[in-house]
Amino acid sequence: MSQPLRVGVAGLGTVGASAIRMIERQSAALAARTGRSVVVTAISSRDRAKDRGFDASSMTWFDNAVDLAGSDRIDLFVELIGGADGIARDSVTRALAAGKAVVTANKALLAKHGMTLARLAEEKRAALAFEASVAGGIPIVKTLREGLAGNSIRRVSGILNGTCNYILSRMEQEKLSFAECLADAQRLGYAEADPTFDIGGFDTAHKLAILTSLAFGTAIDAEAIHVEGIETISLADLAAADELGFRVKLLGVAERGGNGVEARVHPTMVPKTSAIAQVMGVTNAVTVDADAVGQLTLVGPGAGGEATASAVVADISDIAKGVRSAPFGLPTAALAQVARIPVQRHEGGYYIRLDVADRPGAMAAIATRMAERQISLESIVQKASHSAGGGRVPVILITHATTETAVREALDKVVADGFVSGKPQLIRIER
């Protein structure tokens, strides 16, 4: 049997501790599958005293993860610290520069510095693996990079943030407000004390940037992604979606167009009959549309210690076997710089909710503004007045396929006409 693969783990939170326990629990199986033993020989974290469910007495402790990354006591460095910069970036750079393999779950790091790190990995002939960075335990990175290598991919989309899916699921099923569901998500540990990264769509955008590169052979460009969060979604929107046969999900969508790639993150109405609509709670799902296999959907746990550790250990196993793929599927020099297709050019159906003044001429004025922009309306639903004395009436419009620019311009005119109170709610529809 070959020499043991010596692993150093930086970051001993839920995922790091789970990964070490999994390596120990599956040691015999890993050795049988890879032809060599896998041993955690060094670790680094802020708290030495915490009980993490494994015996660390045989492991060398490093107070500084960068020192661990460069140590001659390890062959492979696992970064589970998090964050796009600082010690996470410094330690991964140090390990790659020393020719050591790296496994990371850090989507923010990859979204910001993925190309630089991939070039360094190529230069030093070191593996850079990151299955755990997207969709937790779902093997979507390997699916795109290796499993679908014979396919031309047209579109990749999915639910990539369990926190947002949990909040929207509970709002719909239990008729609770956004604030109530967010507070519960924080109590259960699904959302951070500052939840902006999740509910604002930025976590999904980082993951989508990675998937876009893998799917289309392009350089990572997180700045090209249009991002909207779920903060404005109300119970009224979810009730309307239900009546119309839809369900609201925060989706990350990337699709190849004739002149580039369109990448966007936003709340989306999807038909209740679709596979993606059935995914509830903290579960993630990714759908790939390709020429040979058609539509393929992978569903599974998107977070959690064991699920994410499973992806980390899968990467470690590949490296132990000597597998070293180009991180993003192609050599970095071959990754294309493609044109961004701005969201203003997106074409599709739209759900629009307006608070309309209950007075003569209001609906006629709205219909006129839509017609001026050549927007065809599939349906108009006028709800009961908010108050006994009238005043404002909730109105829901569903459009046929049109452009984002046309809808935005029409709504600007509607607001300027003075018949609408507050900001119109706009949700894209994916059929």
C-alpha cells in the first residue's frame, strides 16, 4: 500500500469536526477504495479546549492556519474557515504555493479569487477541489465537470440556499411573516445573526458563479450576476402564487444565450407541478439542461455538518487516488471571457402586484401604460379593498412573455401617474 495521505484541517466548526469523524469512521473503506490510508495529522482552530467528538491527541495543533498550510507534516490542506479574504485566502495560497493539494468548502473565496487560485494550482501541479462549496452534499461539481463532460449545457438553475428555502417554505405552509420565519431560522442555526448574506441572495450568487464557470467553460465572474433577495416577499405574494398555481423560490439561474451568458439570482414563481417546486425546507436542488441527457435534477441536503463533510471527504478520496482535475473543468487559459447578458434583456412572464387607488380611470391608465410598451396581459386579478371605505385595491397582473426593460419602464410610468401607492412588487415567472 502507498504512503498515507496526511491531511491538515483548518476550521473545526460543524463541518470540520464532522469531516474528521467521518475520516476516522470510514478509515478502512477509504483505504480500500484509494489504495492508501487517509490520516488527519494536523489541525487548526481558535479554541483548543472544545470537545469536538474526536481524539486530537495524535494531531499536531497549529494556532495559525497559514503555518499549518505550509507545514511538512501534511500533504493535503482542508480549508473550512470561510470568508473571501484574510486567513482563508492566505492559507490556501500558502498550501498551493508549496505544491500541496487543497480541499475547500469556501464559495466566497472561489467566487472572488477562484481564477487566481486555479492558476496557482496549475503552476504547482497541485489539486484544488471544492465539491462542498456548492449545494452541500449534492455532487453537482463532479456532475458538471466530469459526469456531463460529453454534453453541451444550455442552462443550470436551482435552489442553492437552504435558509431562504426554509423561510419561504414556512411562510407558505404556516402563514407566518417573513420576520417570524427569519427569527426561527436564526434560533435553529439555519441563519446567522446577520442574515444579509443569505436572504440578500449573495450566498446563492457565489455558488452560481462557480456553477456557471463549470457549466459553460467560462472564467468566474461573480460581479456579472444580477442579485435580488427575498426580503420583499410577503404573505400576499405567496397566497397569490398559490391561487395561480405557482410557488415562490429563490433561484440561481445561468443560461447560455446567443451572445453570452445570462446569470441571475432572484425570487421566482415556478409551477407547483415542477420538480423544483416540491423542494421544501433547507433542502437544495440543482437542475441541469443539457443536449444529451435532457433535464437532470439533483436534490439533497444543502448544508449541515454531515452532508457538507461528505463532499469534503469525497474530494479527499479523489486526491488520495491521484485524481487531479482542472478545477473549473478546463485549464484556466481556456476558460472563456464571455459577454454578460444584462437582466434588462431577460424575456419571460412577470407577476406584478400593485396597490391601486380605488377611483375611476386607474385600471384604464395601468392598461394603457402596459399597452404602450407592448406588454400583453395574461390575467388581471383585483382583490377586495384594504379598507371598508375603499382607498386602495390590491391588483395582480400576470404578463405574457416580455422584456424586463419593457416591464420596468411601464411600471415607472404607472407610478408617475399617481394611481399606485408604494413600490410595485415584481416577481419573474419560470414555466
